[in-house]
Amino acid sequence: MVVASVIGATWAGIMASSAPGQPPSPPVGPGRTPATAESGAEPAGVREILASSRAYAEAMDRGDGAALAAMWTADGDIVDEQGEVRSGRATAAAVKPLADGTDGPQLRISATAIRLVTPTVGMEDGTVEVQPPGGGPIRRGRFTATWVKQDDGWKLASVRENRFESAGGTGQLADLEWMVGEWDIVDAALPDAPAGAGATEASAASRLRARIRWNSTRTFLIRELRLAAAARGPGGPAGDGAVPGDDSLVVTQRIGWDPASKQIRSWSFGEDGSHGEGVWSKEDGSWFVRTSSVLPDGSTAAAVNVYQFDGGDTCTWQSFPTSPGADAPAPVTATMVRRKAR
């Protein structure tokens, strides 16, 4: 295994999430050793590089910066995805043991291949996935490492990193991938309400559309609710699943992983000045969103919204108000149908 994703710019980015004042922490977890061929099936040089890789991984686990630095050539360097050049030895020497109770990033190496260019030069290519400490979107990248054989063994002469990309679709938000697309509400059992501002008659439901897409780094789902009418619904206009009612409202929502609370959360903002938050959890195959909202007049509302996705292009949505008081809205049930393929 090689160090491309734990040394260099990738190292700096991942370790930025370490506790302030604490030294960068080495990665921990499974998947640290590349797949190997049957013993004896590879040239001796390849097996020796694999042994050096394992020794490097063990030194990383110990936080042994001195041992890591000794496994670099004197002029070995790291070039990150932005082209910044760093000294391999100096960067490796900065590694320190993890403080008690501190988690390090989880590292998984795959598709690793080692080939001998000459009897004393080896190249290693592979892909890597990094899970930052405390959760958060998985990042992926590729690396190429050059090993050279010296009198005291194989040393790293260079590591070249390709750009890392967030893997939100395969991280904490993977189970919400089904939301991506454009949706209509085609039927709804909505509560009765007086006509005029704030009305929630069922005929208005067909005027609610939702468009959901990933942001550029796939760390957030961005949802735009366009209502031909917008009521002060059970979750509030900025709450998850606002109910249609009066004239023209757009609610924008971001859904993402909160590394502080280690939960999926949403933050919503209505053009009328309302705003809200939600906490998402998956229970028995359904998504539950516990929302709280602040309405334009300063009042508050809360609800539990439930999404039951059929695995295709239909989703049943229910909203159960949890705000106290006799004037709390009645529960809402609606059917959402995807109108445009992802």
C-alpha cells in the first residue's frame, strides 16, 4: 500500500478536521493493503515493494514519523492534485501518534498494481477512498508512486496524486439518491381551510413541483420547491414538504451530512423570509424528517414528515404537525410522481 492519500495535499485536507492543536493523525481501519498475487507468482522486487508498503502502513498506524521519513529517498517528493510540491521526508516526519480518544480517517485502497520498470525501480498505481474523521462525504482519488531500491531497501521516490472528488452519492447521502429528479404532487388529502391567503384546497396540490439535484461536489442535495401557491403548512413554508396555498413561493433546501451532529440535516429558506431545519433518519425503509420552522410573522411550526419511496418513480409523503395548540394544522398525505428522469 502506498501513501498517496495520507501524505501531501490530501493529507492536509483530511487532517484539517483534526482537533485544533492536535498533530495530524494517521489513518486507521481496514482495506489498507492492496490485493496481492499468490506467493511466488510475482517477481521478487514486487514482493519486496509489497513488504515495504506493509511496513509503511504499520508505521502510519503507530504514528511513527521517524520510521516513515526513513522510507523516503533524500530528495523524494509529493505532488498534489493542485501541483504543489512537498518534501516526502519532511511531510512524513510530521506524523505523530493519535491522541487518546481521537479518531483518524478511514482509508481504503483498491485496484492497486505494482510493476517493475527496471530491477531497481517500481511503479505503483491505484485508487483510494478516504472517510474523514467523524463522518462526512467520502473522497476518492488516484495515485502513482515510484519506488527505488537502495542499499537498505525500497524507498519512496515520488507520489503523484490526482484530484480527489467527493463521493456523496456513495456516502451518507447514498440512500437519498432516489430523490434526484423533478417531481409533481398528483393527488393529496389536504386539510380544509378558509379561502384566500393560506388556503390549502386539494386543487392547489397539482401546482407544487420539486426539483432535486446534486451540488457540484455531491456533498449536498439541493431541492427547489416551486409552489404556484404556498400555505403556512405543518412544517412551515421553509419546512420540509411545505403545503401549497397562496400565491407563488419558492423554497430552497440543502440536504447534507452534518459532521458535528453526525446526522443528515436539511436547511430551508423561503422567498417570503421563512426558514427551517430538519433532521433526517431512515427507519424501517421510510425516511422521517423532524422539522422546525420560523414563519414570516415570527411564529414557529414543527412537523414530522415521512417519505415512503416505492423504488421507482412514486413516493408517498405524509406530514404530521407536532406544534401544540388547538389551531395546529391537520396531517397531510400526498403522492409524489417523478416527472423527469434523473
